[in-house]
Amino acid sequence: MLQHPRHAEACGAAIAERVRALNAGVVLSPGLGGIVIGQEVGRALGVRAIFAERQDGALTLRRGFTLASGDRVLVVEDVVTTGGSTKET
């Protein structure tokens, strides 16, 4: 579904409506799979969308992405199997 930008946008907007009350200030997704849907949820919420990627085997923020101690973070993933990447993010 995420290969079609209009579907991805609609899905991101639907997810955003369900979580809007959480007042997240940033959407964080594990790379690579969660990047597209995380971007769309962030767009719909009007907040930053960043991603974590593996470096030396661990998910980490790179490319200048940062979080402040008071940031309200919403983790968005494209699929959930064991939940390991989501928990690690």
C-alpha cells in the first residue's frame, strides 16, 4: 500500500486522527520500513518526522536528528511482527 503515495497519505491521516490527542511533537520511525508511514503521520499531525537507523547493530538517531528531553514522541512503524524494532526505537 505504501508504494502508492495517495494511499500512504490517506493511511497517515487516518492514523494521525486516532493519535492526535496524544499531542506528540515528533514522529519517530525505525528505518527503513517505517520511514514512509512515519513521514505521512508527521505530515498529518503537522510535526517533525524523523527516523532511527542501524549503526553498529543498534538503532540510533543519525543525520542530525535529535530529541530534547521534553519531546513527546510518537513511534510509528509500518508493520509489527515481534515488536522488537518498535521497542528498540
